[in-house]
Amino acid sequence: MAVARDDRRTVFLDKDGTLIDDLPYNVDPRRVRFAPGARDGVRLLAGAGYRLIIATNQAGIARGYFTELQLRAVERHLASEVEALGGRLDGFLFCPHLPDGVNEFAMDCECRKPAPGLIRRAVEELGVRTDRAWFVGDTWMDVLAGRRGGCRTIMVGPEARDASSLPEDRQPEFAVRDLLDAARVILAADAGATS
């Protein structure tokens, strides 16, 4: 059952390579490190009242590398870290699927980015208004999922340097160095939209 729409502004964050350093298939909270600029970016967004929702592909579950329970330990750790920065993690949405996986999660789905299923889930379960939402990620898959889900998009990290050379549907509205720069863009764009 869908919940009431929530008018607060929202930022969807890709997890690996955007919010935290990309350490493939890591589910050990002790090895989690925020990506450059991410702590300050979270502080800035939290201070401005944005809802923060992680939306991430986690094919390691379908590959049998780790379990949902192990991933939930990372979720709890990140929620605690975000809270320490003055924010709140309103959602931790993940896709555990992969067509060539080795267990019950081996399937095609509508939630694996670049599909917009995680965003649609946030709309239904958390009342997110996509016309008041941004998607920040470090790959074209994040951008395409965000665009398909009705969000404005920002690409961060090394791939952002070449964002203008991507096919048009994979190009973000903004391409910047890191989450701090993305937060500054979001605040400036939304301030301009309300003035």
C-alpha cells in the first residue's frame, strides 16, 4: 500500500564510489570509508533538511559472496555514521539480483540499476516525490536510473570527467568531482527554483 507523498526534498545516493569508497563486495563495517567529500556533502544536505536514501546494486548477494543479513550490518553502520554527521538515512534500498547469479536471487528484475525500480519503491514505500528528488551516483547506470525514475541527476567521481561524451540518455544534468560539490549544486539549484 502506497504511503502519502512527502514534500521534503530527497537525495538518492549510490553507495559504492559515491557515498563510500568502492571496495568490491565489502560487507565488513570496519572497512567502510567515506568517499572524498562525502562527509561534508552529507553534513550540508542534512543541514538543509534533505532526506537521504541509499539506492544501490548489490549483486554480491546473487553471486553468493555475502548475505542480506551481512549487508544489513553495513546499512546500520552507515545509518549511524550519517546520524553522527547530523543527518538521517531515510532508506537503504538495494537490488540483490543478477541474471547469472548462483542462488534464488539469480533473475532479471526491475530494480537493478539502470532500471528505476529502487526509485519507484521509494515513491511507494517512503512517499518520495521525484519532482523534488536528485540522484547522485558515479556511473552512467545511476544517471539512467535517476532519469528513468524522474529525478534530476548528478554524476560524481572519475567518470564524471567524461560525462559529456556519454550517449545523451546517460548524461547527467551536472558532473562534478565529489558528493560535496554535488551537495553545493543541489542547494544552489533548489534555492534558485524557489526564489
